[in-house]
Amino acid sequence: MKKPLLGSFEPPAAGNKHMLGALQHIHLPMRRFKELEEVDYVIVGVGSAGGVLLQRLARAGFNVVGLEAGPFWDTERDWVSDEAGSHDLYWEDPRVTGGTDPLAFGSNNCGKGVGGGSVHWAAFTPRLHPSDFEIYTRDGVGTDWPITYEEIRPYYEQLELEMPVAGPAYYPWGHPHGYPYGPHPMGGVGNALIRGCSALDIPVCIGGPVAILSGSHGDRPHCIYRGFCIQGCKVGAKASTLITHVPDALHSGAEIRDNSMAARVSLGKDGRVNGVHYFDKDGREHFQRAKSVILCGYAIETPRLLLNSACPGFELGLANSSDTVGRYLMAQAGTVVLGRFDQLVRMYKAPPAHALTEEFYETDPKNDFARGFAIQTVGPLPAAFGKQMVSAKKAWGWGLRREMMDYNHWASFGLLGEILPWPENRVTLADEKDRFGLPIAHVSFNLHENDKRLIKAATQKTIEVMHAAGATEVVHEARYAHLVGAARMGSDPRTSVVDKFGRSHDIANLFICDGSIMPTQGSANPGLTIQALAARTADYLISQARTIFTGSKRDMTTPPIRRELAPPDTWGKGVPRFTHLLSAGR
């Protein structure tokens, strides 16, 4: 064959062509609204939630501007298949971290740029379980959500098609279901997890659920199993809103202003927000007028922006009459357990996310703690592996070099454990300021006794599985993953920031929709839930039409799901699953 089937590959984009993968591109320029033009919605943060909302609202005919603090990535120009060269994907701006068990930031849990954290996530996409929405009722800990699993379930099914998600035909935990694309083949780490779980009679799921293509989809090629998933997928096989939703948003008339750092949300004399002040990359301040504002900056930057927007009437921070903004920040326990095997493993030769067990997810009365954990495959590349060896084995110098030379014999599992929401785990403002003169976030985090017991038990079980898989040496690195909370939803305005549709209890035309609104987190990766909540909020905004812009009355009627507003490549692809056909009424 002299030419590829789809034609010759093109060089990095020039002019009006913006590359999102080897085959996918956007033709620019996009629509540009005038400086003083009032738009319907301004969305702060074009990440997992912001990308979905931008696409839905633009496709429904609204004038929408998305402000993104980071760049609008051209994957051929900006991304590299190199660990050290991928740091621009992460939110590396200064933050102050403290408490008895301080969090680490940067590459672990924060994205910066169009697509946000979905650009560098591993793309595991399990759903929350029905129990996660009522852990106070069931287990007497945390709090209940103002919605049930059945209310979000249609959006789980919808987003699993839009990403789409690859996984087994039958997934047994939580609410059993299947996936639209078949599972991925196993890599060495996945095979190790299967061996360990099987030896201990622990059910295990292989090949997903993961938002990475196991077969081509639209103009996106399938995964080629090279392992650079969390460095930004140059192939375009891994889902991020940069490639799944942003192209259709721009085609539908939305505008994205990249390198635009939101400074404060403006509140008018009528008690309604009227726009957002922001800085461009050169430090010039601008103001985007809007009839409604949606904050999608995630669990640190959303509360930080609200606190920095304090004004007369909201001296503790905008929309913070409850003094809940910044509180109940959560991270999941994310300890990594590493095992050395006599045979070659080659952790890089598969997506990091391709097998897991949720057998220990639910509260077990036999345990001395509430709630539970999952065990998942992870696939650190050599530099990340070296950091883990420094932490786990105190390796350094020639000792570290010897460990690094042994990289291909190691496998790694990650536990994902539910840390409960506590009011003193919070985001406040530090005395230090960023380059725009804005106070930076101060984050305080402390583990409680239930959290410590859960982490200890989860670590011991994961080590047991690694030994059962045949590892001759096992070590572990304690860490956290996946920040959520700090602007939680709830039915009571005295103890929450927004209602069940993400609408501020205090300000009728201010919405929040990102991981910060999650009241609890379960032991599932939050990406799918965040995007499902965004699609649900979009349906609510569209159903309310222009009453959002003028009225204060709250209509809490559940909106119809608008499948017709999905990106155009959603339908007619993948393997039909009986559960999807039932839910779609097809």
C-alpha cells in the first residue's frame, strides 16, 4: 500500500486549521463576540463540565462564551509524547497547601487548557453506585445528594455514548449495565490484576470501563496502546471534551477565549450577576457581560473565584450566605501498590486504565469503617515510576538507577477509596497573590479516623492481591487523587451552595457545574459523573429558556433529556447494548 487508507498525514496545523489528533481538526476562525456585547451565558472553565455545557447551549441556539485560563491546544503543535514535556497540561500555578494531611497539586489532579483535566485523565469511567447518593441514610456518614441514581442514570448512558466508553457487555457492580464499545485487550498490568483477583476469588472487570476507543469512531482512530494517555492523547483515541464536545460547540456558534483568567464575578444592584471580569495573557483586564454566569473551574478554582468575588451583601464570598463555599473539599485515597515480577510486564503497553474490581466498594458491617474502595490498574511511565521508587523504597543515586533499569518487570495497582466530606477540609484565600494580583487558594486537608481505617484496609487488600498475582517484591506509595466538593449541592440553602440543578441558592442567574458541587464522591473516578451532571444542567437551562435571564422563581421540574443535542457522531456507532436500547426507547 503506497498511501494510507484515509490519505497522507498532514503536518502540524497552520493558518485556520486547528489539529486535535492525527485525523481530527477544527477549521478556525471561530465566532467572535464584541467586547461590550452581552451574551446569554459566560462559562468560566472549558473543561469536563464546561465543554459539555458549551456544546449543549450553543447547539440549542444560545450565545455562549467560554473563558479558559489555559491555552486552546493544537495537539500536533503543543503536545509531545514525553513525560517531562507534558507539564503544561497541568495547573501548576501557586497554591498553598496545609492541614495535618496536605494535598499535592499539579499533575495529580488539576488541568489547565481547553479540555481541562479530561486532557490528562486516565479515562476510567465507572458510574457512582445507587448507594452513593444516600450514604447518610444508609450508613449514617457524610450527607445525601438532592438527587437519586435514577435521576442521573439516563445521563450516564448518554455520556457513555458521547465519549464513547469501552467496556464489558455486563458490568456487575452498583446498577448492572453494559457499554457501547467492546472491551480493550489486556496489557501486562491488567493480566496481573486478573491473576491476583482470581487467586483470591475476587470478581474483576477487564477492558474498561474506559473512555478510550477500542474501535474507530467518526474521525477519531482507535487506541494504538502506546501508554501516553495521561500526557495528552496525540492519537485522539482518548476522550476529552477538547475533542468530543468543543468542535461541535464552535460549529454551533460558541466562542472560546483561551488564556483568559477569571478574576471576579460581577453582581449588579438588582442582586443578579451581570458578567465576569478576566485578564488576558498579557495581563489586560476585560469584562464580559452576560445574562447568566456558569462556573466550571473545578474544586479549587471555583470556590477561589467565589471568595475573590466578595462584595457588599456577600462579604464572605459571592453566593456564600451558608458559609459553605470552600468547605467539604474531598480527595480520594489513591495509594499506589507496586509489585515486581520475574516475567516482563511492560506497564506502558496498554492504557493505564483497563481493569478494575469494585468488590469492596460498599459498606461492609464487618469492617471498622464505613464505605469502601476499588482497586484499579495504573500504568506509570518511567519518570513517574522513578518518583514512586523514591517515595516507596527511598531509592536514590545508583540505587534509583538500578530500580529504573528494572522498570519493565514492575506492575502497579491503585486503590481508590472514599474519603468522607468534612467541613474543615476547605479552600480559603491565602495572603499570597498570583501574577494578576489575585489572592491564591489556601487548601487545608485532614484525614479523620474513618478515612485512616479505610485507607489502611484498602492498602492491605491491594498488597494481598499483588502478592497473589505472583509479585516477588511489593511496595507502596501513599497518595491522593481526584479533588471534588467545596461548593456542594443540596436541598437546604443553610448547608449547601447550589440546588440540584447547580443553581446558586443566593443568586438566581448564577450556576455552578463541575466536581465542586458533588456532596460525596464514592470510590469511582468522577469524570463521567461530572459530565453527566453538566448535560443534566444544560437540559434544565434549555427547558427554562429565557426565564433564567429575568426571573427568580425556581421551577424544580425535571427536564426531558435532549438526546438530539448530542454531538452529531454520537448515534449509530459502537455495539448496541440492550440496556441502552431500553433506556433510549429505541
